[in-house]
Amino acid sequence: MEVTDFLVISMFLTFMILLLLGIPVAYCLFGTAMAFVVVGWAADQYLGTWTGLGFNFVGLTVRRMYSVMSNWILVAIPMFIYMGLMLERSGAAERLMHSAQDIFGAIRGGLTVTTTLIGVLLAASTGIIGASVVLLGMLSLPTMLEQGYSKELATGTIAAAGTLGILIPPSIMLVIMADQLALSVGDLFLGAVFPGVILAILYVIFLLVYPLFRPEAAPLNPNRRPFSGKMALALMRDVAPPALMIVAVLGSIFAGIATVTEASGVGALAATVLALANRKLNLKVMKEVLVPTFHTVAYIMTILVGATCFALVLRGLGGDDVIERALTSLPFGPTGIVFCLLVAVFILGFFLDWIEITLIILPLVAPVVGAMDLAVDGFGVIDKPAVVWFAILVAVALQTSFLTPPVGPALFYLQGICPPEVTLAHLYRGVAPFVIMQMIVLVIIFFWPDLITWLPAAVYR
């Protein structure tokens, strides 16, 4: 093993050890990067290597940090976060939940179907998983438990529906992926549409079929009312405002009328107007929206800066070559290598947040995937179709990280609002079938890449 190979492995191990010690992720990334600038300089001085690292390299790191902070695409992140939180406070989801429950109340398992459909709507209007899970839990969990739904089915549905926002556009994760991989945000947004829709359809089918075999898990509402045209009109009235906001945001992006940054501003304004129209907008609400927005953006951007420094130093040590040699030396073809990478991402998702994986791992392995001879059709329109396909595969794999222990942030978000009789064991058992369905979707798009690349090619042709 060469000295530089040893340094690359040591850098990864140092980061993991610091992370396990409980040090914040951003400090682990930035601190490890700065430490190995000194280590690389010492190796050049005393071991005869030529990493090019040294104290002058710190200046390059600062310039790279500035380029990250001045990237206009990343302005979409606070806008989308604000849009989602403001939509949550606007009361639109609560009104929609009540009208949808009237429609689906006559169906066994109707409350879980309603929760999933509201989750899809929230996913298409925000990428804030915590806000979606908590909102869905507060709106639907008391009603489902009161009606006699099994704790596993109720909590599993809420957690799974709340995590759809990480995949269905506009997704903050897809914006960051596009920035890190130099891809079109529109390509990733459009590429994620079919996987997200397929996953939501699988959820609904499962929630309709499961009560047929276990009717006691989803009893009918004894106070259900027969369907009427008045119910349908109420549902259309309540679904129209958020649906129009989603069409305005995504439609302007897909039609090429606005950039992602501009469309995010439109969405933020539309959510504010919706809250104003519902008489929910006041100083208290603005504070409840703006403060969490600032906190979330600061968290993401700090990790982004740290990850940029980490990746820059790692490349200075020859990390790209080490990773490329490690992947190409695997006794598999290109498809097998991609499969191994997805398995690694799935396992890392048990311990790391999606932000770390997206900012550290994905930029290092995606160029190797793009250089391989993969049968992914870009239809003559998509730039780097194999990388677009791989990015969406990683996005679906990372969605499982919100539901799998020991981290499983969606489970802990939901547990925080559950009554005492609902335990973490109920949540773990409840999400198991939904994780299986996510794996099924991952297999489908793995073997049929056109489900990802066809739509962006058709729209932009």
C-alpha cells in the first residue's frame, strides 16, 4: 500500500471515529480536513510523497468555501424550507385532512389512505421530513387510534408518508445532489417523478389490501357518512390552493419559465399568501416559520462547507484514484459495481444522515459511475444520463435511512408526539413493510432506467 493510499484510508477512519465520539458532523468534516492538510504537508516533507498539500492549500480551501456560499442555486434551499413550514402553519393541510377523511371514511383503511395522499401533497410542496411527519402525526394519529387502528399500521403509514418529501420534487436533497454532481436540477426533479409516484401507488395498494386480510387492524368508522356531492366539492375546494402552488412551482421549472431559485421564491410567496388567505398569518407564525428555517439552513450550509473542505483535501491526497481503483477492481461488471454502491449507501443510511452521504460519498463515486459503460439511455437530450440514473437510485436508497434503526429520524420525530402507549417497537414493526416497498421500487428503477430518464428527455426534447 502506498503512503497516499494509507492517508486516504486514515482520513476516512478519523472522520468516522470523531463522528462516533459525538462531535458535530460539520466540525468532524472541517477539522479532519484541516488536520490532514498538515499531515499531507508532513508526508511531503519527510516521506518524499507529492500530495501538494500544505499551508498554501488552506487558501484554496477558503476560495472553495466562498464558491459554495455564493452559489445561487443553493438559495432555493431556504426558500423551499420556508415554503414547507409556512404551508404547515397555513392550515391548508388540516382542512384537506378533514375533507379527505369524509371521502375515504367509508373505506376500510380509509384513514391510512388519506394520510398517504396528504403526505404526497406535502411532499410535492416541501422537502422538510420532520415537519411533514409531525404534521401528519398530529392530524391523523389521534383519530386512527380512537377508531381502533393498530398502532403498527397507523405509525408506519405516517412515518412512510412523511418521508416521501425526500424523493418527490421539489426536494432539498435533489437540489443539493444537482449542485454537487453538476447536473440539471430539472433533470433530477423530473427523473424522480415516476419513482415517487410508483412508491406512493404501492403504499396505497398495500393500505387497501392489508385490511382485507386483517380487518381488525383498520376498522370502519362507525360514524361514517354516505358519499355526497357536497363532500366532493369540499375536497376540491381544499385541495385546490396547495395544488395550484405546486403547479406554479414545478410547472414553471419544467416549462423553463423560471429557474429553480426563482420558482422557490414563487412558492415561498404563494405559501405566505395562502396563510394570509386562511387568516393564519401573524407575527407569531412568522417567528415559528423563520427561526426553524434559519436553523435548518445554517445546519445544512455548515455541513456543506465542511464537506467541501473534506472532499477537496481528500482529492489532494489522491482519494479519487483510490476509490476508482477500489471500485474497478471489484470482480463485477458495471451493473454489479452500481449494485454494490447502493448496498453500501443503504448500510451507511443506518448510521449517517442523508446530508453526509450526499455531500461526502456521492460526489466521490458518481464520476466513476459516469465513466462506466452503463446501458442508460439519455435519448440524446440528457447530459450524463448514467449519473442522473444513479443519483435517483441513491435518493430512493437514502429514503429508507429515515425509517431504519438505529438512526431513523422519521421514527424519532413521530415518537415525540405519540401517546405513551405507542412505543418505539410499534414504530419499528410498522415501518417494516414500507421499507420493503421502497426496496421494490429501487429494484424496479435499477432494472428499468428509462423510468428515470424518459420523462426529462421527453419534456426537454
